[in-house]
Amino acid sequence: MTRPLYHHSTQLTFAAQVQAVQGQEVTLDATALYPEAGGQAADTGTLRWAGAEAAVTGSRKDKATGQVWHRLTGDLPPVGADVTGEVDAARRWRHMQRHSGEHLLAQAFLRVNPAFTVAAVNMASPECTLDLLGDPAELHVRAAETLLRETLGRTDLTLETPVVPEADLGRYPLRRETQVRGEVRLVIFRDEAGHPFDVSACGGTHVPRASLAAPVVVLRTERIKGGVTRVTFMAGEEASAYLSEVYASTRALAQGFSVPVERLLERVEALSTSHVALQAQLDALHASHARTLRDAAPAQLRGDLTIKTVRLPDAAGLQAALSDLSPATVVLAVTAGGRCGVGSSAPDVSAAAVLKAALVQTGGKGGGRPDLAQGGTADPAAFLEAALAYLPA
């Protein structure tokens, strides 16, 4: 079994002895390098021995033996070698902030509503996830964020990590039941008066003070299968950097619109409303232009059937050109970009059938109804010829 020095979260250097080597992995009698577990990614770092060193790129724990195996690059130290290890400090601190942020945010949600219990977590990337039961809505998310922000800003919560016998767990207000048996390591964030804010069974690394995980920011939520809501959040330095970048971009955007940041949303909403109105006007102009081109197109008469072929400059007017036809009329339309369509007001001519037959000849995809069908073709001119050939003589 490897002695887990990483339970002392801020210990970043250590001395150990190589116990075994297999492939590109070694196991030591003790290590401060955290192995991937519990939704937290593994530490990276460096091992050094007698004139050599190797980078540690990952670690895993063998649950059956308790051994932690470190994956190395390059040469490996021999069995029995004395080594010193160094944990990548920046990576470790980011992981501690993520993991503590997850505990604290989960507790905040639980305090908003006891139904918001944790189903799963993942902290392998800067955007961490907390899967919650209980269907939290946006107002609950804002309430949890506010509760946690005020707690971290006004209360000094310090970390305790006692290891207690399973029989003593009833003395602790665990946020969620644990499946760990025997000796159980607890992660407790407690205030100056001795009151616990959060108590969880956990083997991960954590910040010594909860405020070091701030800010904890929810980025978005989404419903996933099984009635679970996935909360995506960031914590600590990564959250601060993200918010700083977002603010810088927002400020630049606001300056471009000649408004202060706090009025940017108002400005964007006004522009969006204006865009919708202008788009409606543009669509109406496209439709009017397309109908004008259709009505001006020469007509071919085949018995009682009137056939018109139209070449449109833009696909935006395609549906308008194919709609509201005079009786016993078929319109064949194409655009420069390869869109094509058939409109029919003749009871015995199916627009969908004509389109399908023409696309079989010229290549392309599409479909529709007896009165209107649309698609795409690589050869608009050939499409018109094939569609004309399909229509009754």
C-alpha cells in the first residue's frame, strides 16, 4: 500500500522509495501525487533520483492493493531507489479550488432546497459539473450562488480532514451518505464558532480555507437524462480569469456601441428588436421580388397547363415564387446557389413527384408536398430541363 501524503493537500514535495516497476509506471512507498479519483484529475509533477529525473504525467490507484502507480516519461528509477518528488503546484492548486468549490456549491444548493442532492460530479477540466436531483430552476441557481458568495465573503471557513471509524459517522452531519467502509476521511469546512458548513466523506485535495476557492460561478445548467440537472461551474483562479476575460470582451463590445457596460444588454435588446423588424421587411422584399420575376416569366402552355421557369438571385424568395399560383399552373424555380423548387396548383401534377424525378436525373436532395417541394441541386440548368421533360406534354 502507498502512504497517501496527498491528504495533506498543501504538501508539494516528498521523499519516497521505489517499491515496484511495470512498463512505464512505478509505485512508491509514499506519494504526494494525487491519483485520479472521485471526479478529480490526477496530479502531474517530477520524480528525481541519483542524477536523473522523469516527468510524472498521470497516476492511478489500484483499489485492491492500495498502491498508487505513477506513469513516467523517459527512464525509470530502479526498484529500491530513493526518490524525491515534486507536485506541479499550479495544477494542484487549481484542482484543490475546483474540488472545494464543488463541495461548497453542493452544500449551498442543499441549503436552498434539501431535494437538491448530488448524483454525480466531474472536476477534470476548468468547467466542472455538478449533477443534481430535485430539478433546480434558475431562481434556485441564483439563490445558491448568492448564499455561497455571501458565506465565502463574510465567514472564515477552515479545512479539517479527520479520519474517523465508520461507526462514528453518525456524529457528523454528512451532506451525502458514503459507501466507504472502515476508516473514513472526512472533509469539513468549519466556521470560527465551530459550526460546520459542509461535511463530506472525501479522499481528494482541498484548499485550507474555503475563501481560496472563491469565486464559485455557475456558467449554465441543462437537463440531462433521468430528471437530473447538470450545473456547470468554475471556481478559484480559473473562475477569476474567465470572468476577467468576459468582462474585458463585454467592455470592448459596450465601447463599440457607445454605451456603458451596465446598459449593454438594453442596447443589444434594442438592436435585436430592430433586426427582427428589418429582417421581416427584407423577407417581404425578397418575396415581392420573387413573385414579380415569376409573374414576368414567359409562360409555356401544354394543354390546360401553364408552366413557368424562374431563375432567382436569392433563395430567400424561393418559397414565395412557388406559392399562391394561378389555377392549373406549375412553377419551376432555381437559384444561383443551387436551391431548386416546384410549385403546382394543378390537381394532376404533384410538385413533390416532379422534384424527385428531376433530382434523380441531376443529383441532389429534397422533398415536399403535392403543392410545393424544395431541394438542392448541383446543376440548376439541368434541373429545369429534367423537370420540364417530366411534365406532361
